Amino acid sequence: MKKILVPFDFSSYSLAALKTAQKISAKSDAEILCVTVIPSEVDWELLSDEAKKNYPDLIEEFEEAQEVLPDYLLKIAPAKAPIRQIIRIGVPNELILRVVQEENPDLVVLGAYGKGYVEGNFIGSTLQKVLRKASCPVLAVKEALDGNDFRKVAFASDFEPKSKIAFEKIKPLIKLFKSTVHLLFVNVPAHFTSTQEITSGMNAFMKGHEELTFHQHIFNDSDVEKGMIAFTETQNIKWIILVSSDHSHASSYQIGTTETLIFKSDLGVLSVKS
């Protein structure tokens, strides 16, 4: 892992994301890119220098951020590894995704608003749009994950072949912390699957990853998301990996399992596309 991108908006959630990224960087020597976007509907990067003069307030905010941010980050999140700061003006999700394209990070660590958060619009939030369109894995956190938290993780899946493809993308992070991987299948009445079929899928999934430590779990519940939350609580697991569908070209975006877990739990949720 060489590069981690952290959107930073001065909230406690973005600070949790930054501290989580620093824990990963301390193990991997990954460069941290801290992206701060000054919100505006203006597409700043397309304006000429002359046209930018018509927006003195934005210029003032940009210059203030350039001046304040380095010392502020050093004060609230001291660490040995330097942080590269990127400050942009525009629509936050669009600029974050633009930087993802430009920098090609291995991981985005993004602060998520708290459980039951209703101030503002959860649907269509910056978090959802980054989850939807980012080309790399996205880890959403509400509380900072430390080294101990990373040592065990739930990988919730149907264990179809696509899940193995997705796992390869985050395997370096698993190996970095020597994480014990708890393979999880939540069995619900509406889509009941036999133990034999589930076990067969898990066994096939583990082939080629013999250097890792796995535990297999079949957890029964009435609802998939509730089952995931209940399972992680019983195992004292603080983060979970989910394989998500590619919604990048979808005309609409409905809340799926990833978003539900972020909204209803305090788990760190790592979304990785197959």
C-alpha cells in the first residue's frame, strides 16, 4: 500500500478517518493525501485567472486553508509521516473523485456521519457518491481504528467467484496487520442456503490464500444487515469488508447493504468492488 487519500472537512468524523489512515501508514509507509474541498457550485478549475477575481470570498477561504491547515493537522493528528495537503474549490464529491482519478490511491479513508444521523440528506451525500464512483476500495469510519482493531476483520459475502476477485484488492491491507479473517455468511429465511453449499463456497474462496488465517461462520438472522451487526458484536470485531456492486454508471442509487451498515452501526465499513 503506497498511497491513502483522506477527505478532510474539519469534522470529528474526518479526523477519525485521518487517524485511521495514519495507523495504516505507520505500518506500510504509505503516503497520506489530505484533500480539503472548499464547497462551491463554481467549477473553479475551469475559470480563467481573471474570472476567479470575481469570487474574492472563495479566494480568501482558499488562502486561509493553505495557511491554517498544515499547523492544524500537525496539532490534532501528530505523526511521523508527513501529510500531503491538497486544497480544491468546488463540489466536494466531484473534487474528491477527481483527485482519486489523478492520484490513483490504493485506499480512500472517509469519515462517516454518526449512527442515526439525520441532519442533512443521507441519500446523495458525499460519502455515498464516493462509495458509488471511486475506483479504489473505500473505508468509511466513524471512530478511529487502531492497530488492535485491524487484527481481526469480518469478510461478509455470498462467496461467489467475484468475491475472490474483490478480496485480492484488499489482501495487502489484511497481510499488513496479519489480520484474522472471519468469513461470514448471514443466512436468512427468504434466501436460505444449505450449510454444505456455503461451506463449499468458503473453501473455494480460501484456496490460494493459505498464508492467511481464516475462520468460517454461518450466522442465522431474519435480516442480512442485522445479522452482520449482531455477528460483529458477538466477536468484538470493529470493521467489516463488503463486496459491492459497481454503481458508477447507474442513473439512480439506492441504499444497499454497505450504506445500511454505515448508517445503522458504528462499524468501520470497507467497500471493495469486484
